[in-house]
Amino acid sequence: MGGAATSPAFDRYDFDSTFYDEMFEEDGQPREHCAEFHATLSATPPEELQRIQERVTRSFLHEGITFTVYGDEQTIERVFPIDCLPRMVRGDEWDEVARGLEQRIRALNLFLHDIYHRGLILRDGVVPADMIYGSKHYRIEMRDLPVPHDVYVSICGSDLVRTHDGFAVLEDNLRVPSGVSYMLACRDALKRSMPRRYRRSRVRDVEQYSQLLLGMLASLAPPHVPDPTIVLLTPGVYNSAYYEHAFLARQMGIELVEGRDLLVHNERVFMRTTEGLRRVDVIYRRIDDDFIDPLTFRPDSVLGVPGLFHAFRAGRVVIANAPGTGVADDKGVYAYVPRMIRYYLDEEPLLANVPTNLCREPEGLQYTLDNLDRLVVKLVGESGGYGMLVGPHATRAERAEFAESLKADPASYISQPTLALSRAPCLIGRRIEPRHVDLRPFILTGERTDIVPGGLCRVALRKGSLVVNSSQGGGSKDAWIVDVEDG
């Protein structure tokens, strides 16, 4: 395949110009920002590549970097798969992406403030009011409630895909986005496993994420609290992302707590310690709204803190992300984000959405039913690859069964075209082969917005698969944002 064919490691690289290749131009020559790394890979014996892969895998194993797969019969904990070859993105391309993400989070926070206050975007018919007020994630308890800096979404993970048309946003994760620990662990593993290759590639750093997160959380603290106490609230050790909760708390130097470690007294939140009660000012919560406070939301919750929402409402403690952000996390609402940007910012979106059919609309439902064999259909409130039909890869019987679910509850579904996701080189056995990838950058918003140059790069390790979720057979790789030297 042109420039890659000279290397034994690449001799079975299935180059297909249908897909944007992260390393190679359409003529098979390496892209400018990948050329030096490609030359290094080409000169590396397959046995050495395997040793590098074994080192990064052992790194994840020794660190206990796992995820949990929930099935009908059993729950399985697995080591998170990692590929040793980084995905490389030009620095100037990344700068454009970062500007688009910053624009997007500004509009989403304005939208959340609006729907919990005046509701102008609903009154003007830009977004359907029944979609918002009928959402299970809309929290009437948040009506007219101020939040620090008018920031509802402090931590966002937006999933990006790339095709020949460029980058586009596939979905926004605004409730309790996960995966940043894998980004940091991938970077640490690759820096230690190929230090010279890393240094020569002029890769932008991501290691500052934890301190940026800590500073952002501190900026949300109630007024007149110069040295706020910040905690990370986890559902506990059996949660699928518990490794990440413990990792981030350790990185930030804050306490990792469960609901039973906190109590509310006189509208203030306290943490139980060996030295007595200690007041808590900011809670980075990694549990869903329903479980935050059994007195306000689900009464059967044993994960939350009785009275916590009352303390939040009184302004005595800050919860990030704020309750009620899930209404903008909905995959149906996602379709309206470009309109939000135009409405609130009077700007054109810098990042495109993936074309989306709303099955709640008759024409969207009919188009989806007529084209199930060509579309990806998703439940608006699900994540992790669950509740999804990939039409081209489904059997006729599976599509027929899914069609009945669509007809029974069309408002719960959207459909999108089957995207030609970009592919990046991965080490499969002794050889390098292309696999489909996406990218989840993390956006931090408090007094200001920070986006570290990189993200969780997920990869569909099964040949031909477009599903990158770890729960569905996917893995991860490091994302290197690289600067090309002038001249």
C-alpha cells in the first residue's frame, strides 16, 4: 500500500480509501505529522513491537486498570485493553477542535440555565418544550436555582468521530462522564514504554488534567470559602468506574467518599473523619441524580446523602455536575445543539453534528423504519453501546424485532447514518492493521474553560467493528496531539 508496503510490520495493512486513515494519505504515503513515527515503526522488528505491547499491557494489569461488563447472568471485571500504537493528530487540527468544543459547552450551559429559568428557547420554538419538560432527566427541583458562574456542566466528555469530511460530534456526555483516567494511564504507559519515540514526536502534555480539575472544582466553591474542602462522591467499589474514582481522588489529593461518609446538619454537609466532622464545600459526584438524595429523589437510594439537595439549594455546598444536566445529555436534545449555538451565541457551529433523525417526529420514524439496514439506531437515554442497533451488521430478524420497539415507543429513539469512522494503525499480533477509532476529549468549565490536548481514544479492536465501547469489545490507545516543526 504505497509508503507502508516497505515495512514487514505493515505488509498486511488493509488500506481502504473509503475511510479516513489517521496515519496515511489516500495515496498510502504517511501524513506529514506521522512521517517520523511511521519511519520508526517501519524500522522496528515485529518482536520489539510485541515487547512494547506486552509492557503497556503489564502496566495496565499492575495498576489494576479495569472496567466492568454487566450481563444478564453475571458481572465480569476485565483489564482494560490498550493498544501500544498512538493515534496522532496535528496540533493545528486540534486547536480547531478545541475552539469548537469550547463554543459547544458555552451554548449547552446557556441552554441549561435558560430551561431552568425563563425558558426562552422553548417559548421561541427552537427546541420542542415537550421534549424538555417530558424528559426523565428534567429536574423541576432545579427551577430558578442559581449555580456558581451559571455553570451546570463543569466536566464534559464529548465523543468525536472523524470522516473524510472532518471531525464531528457524535454525542455529549454531561452527567458523570468517565474515561479520563484511561487517557492518563495510556499516556503514562506509553511514555514509559517508548520514551525516546515519545520525546521525538513533540507530543503535547495531558498530565496537568488532575490539577486543572482540582482548580476548577475549587473555583466553584461557595463565596467566602478561601480553602474549600472538596470530595469525590462514589457509589462504591462495585461501580464499573470505581478505579477512575479512586485514581482521580488520589491524583487531586482529595477524599474519596461514599454516601454513608457524609451527613447534613443545619443545611451544611459534613464528612465523618477519625478526628470528627469536617465541613465539605464542593462535591464532585460520580453518581446519577436519582441517587444523590433519598429525601428529594429516589427514596430507596442507599448511595446518596439525606438532605444533600436541600444543602445544595441553600447554597451551602456545590455539586458538580449540577443536578438536572442530564436533560441536555439526551441523544434527542443533541440534535438541537447547532440551533442552540446560533440562538444563544449568534455564531455558526465550529464542529458539526452527525446527521440525526428524531423518531419522535413522524418523518424521522418512517425514514428510520424504511432504512433500518443502513442506519444506527440508539435509545436517547442509554450509553455504553447498550440499547443500540447497528443496522448493516444486524440480522433481518434483529431488525424486525427492533422495528417493533421503535413503533411502540418512537420518542425514545434516534437514528444516524452508519459512519465511515476513521481508522488508525493498531498492533494485532505481530502485524499492524487498521481499526476504527473515536475520541473523547474532556472539557473543564468553572471560572474559565480548559481542555487538555488529547482525550480517551477508543478503538474497535474487532476487525470490521464500528463499536468502540469497552463493554462491547473495544479498547483504548493514547491520543498524541503533535506539533509539526516549521520548515
